[in-house]
Amino acid sequence: MDVPEEDGVVFIKREKELELGSFIECKITKVSDYDLIGEM
């Protein structure tokens, strides 16, 4: 179920500073047990 302490997160390597709430395209490059790692 949805548990804030254990829900997954998407970590993104970024090339520039982003504004809060902005949308970007990213490619998922790695997967861990609960999280995704991607890059712009």
C-alpha cells in the first residue's frame, strides 16, 4: 500500500537547476529495490 516512509522515489541527474513543479523528460537508467534512477 502507499506508505510515505517506504514509497519509491525517482532520482534524476540533471544538467541545470529546475523550478519546483516543472515537468521534464528523463530516461530511467537504473533500478534499485524501491527507487528509480534516471537522467535528463
